[in-house]
Amino acid sequence: MNAIIKNVLGAALVITVLGFTYAATQYAGVYQKAVDPASFRSFSVSGDGKAVAIPDIAQFSFMVITEGGKQVGALQQENTTKVNKAILFVKSKSIDEKDVKTQSYNVQPRYQYFNCPRDGGACPPPEIVGYTVTQSVLVKVRDFAKIGDLLSGVVQSGANSVSDLSFTLDDPTMVQNEARAEAIAKAKAKAESLAKAGGFKLGKLLSIEEGAVGQPPVYYSMEAAKYGMGGGGVAPAPSIEPGSQEMNVSVTLKYEIR
């Protein structure tokens, strides 16, 4: 009798556990569908936005290159003296100290190479005959009227080259927001048009993905010789125009289909 009761109770327990497991599985499936956007019938649309702005800062780099013999200390001192003179000139044009930054400083050996002997013997190793000290400085300019004088002046102060003149936005946030708003509006209009054409209702927005935000700076090529290098007296300050700049934003919106 006791054995029969035990068997009945055991079977009841197994049925109870199986029932609970099934209920939990069903609940989990319903819950996952409720919280997982991938479970919805959905579609995605994309949109591009563009905003045009006038650059408010200019940047350029100047470099001082000093070559000589094996007296590295003397070369470094000569290079530093020229760089400091150029920086002093830049600051004399009311350029803030925070807008003048050393970009790089390098000391590189210069080698003399020898021909290998024709009899197949060991090639003599290269010999260091001197060093080259190179220092570059980045200058940020907020008053465009000063750019021409700065470009020619740093060369007259000892810089060997001037390069990478570019115009950009110091804080592109507002322009990015304008381009982003246009991109979202275009994507939303496209979604509404597709819903109307497809005969379904536009559901809630499930996700927003933003692609690359483009703010390519405007570069101007230049050669140091144009700003007073290589004899011929002092060259006139060049006339520089910043032009305009485009900010491009792309977005992808994912909507539920109702």
C-alpha cells in the first residue's frame, strides 16, 4: 500500500515539475518578444543631412630643419633658437599661447654609405657623418586677417617650410546638430512614404544609427619659397580665402510595422 502511495506521489510531482517548466518556457518566450525589438516586423530607412558653415579657425604648421656635423648639442641649440624666434613672432601677432603647439621634435643621424668590395668581401658598415634636427609647430589662427603675415613672417624668422594650411570649425557641434536634424527628417519622411505605399501603419521607432560624420577641412598647398625663402627679397603676404565648409551626417532609422 505504501509503495502505491509513493508511486502516485512521485508521478504527481513529475507532472507538476513538467507543468511548471512548460509555463516558464511560454512566459520567457512572451517576455522576450515583448522586450526584443528584433521580434517585431520592422523595416529600416536611411537619410542624409548637410549643413554649410563658414570656418572660424585656420591652422598651419611650420618646420625648422637644421643639418650639421656630429655636435648634436650645438645643432639642437641652433634649431631651438630659430624655432623660438618664429614662435616669438607668432605671439607678437596676438596669437594666444594655447594656440601654439609643438607637433614633433626629431634628431636623425645622417649616414655615409660605402661600396662593397668587388672581391666579395664584407661590406663596410655605414658611417654617421652628422645629424639632422627637425622641429615642427602647429599654429591655430582665429583672425583670418593675420594669416598672410604669419605665413611669410615665420619663414623670415627662420622656418624652412610652411605647410598644411587648413580651415575648419573650432566647435562643430551646432552645425552637426543641424545636419543631423535634416538627416532624421528625411529618413522619417521616407518611412512615412513607404508605409503609405505599402498599406501599413508606421509603428514606433525601434532604433537610430548614425553613420560617419564628415567635416573635411579645406587644405591649401604651399611652398616655403613663396613666403620669402631662397633669396629674391621678402615676398608679399599671400591673400587667403577660407571659403565654406560642408558638414555631412547620415542616419538609419528602424521602425515597427503595424
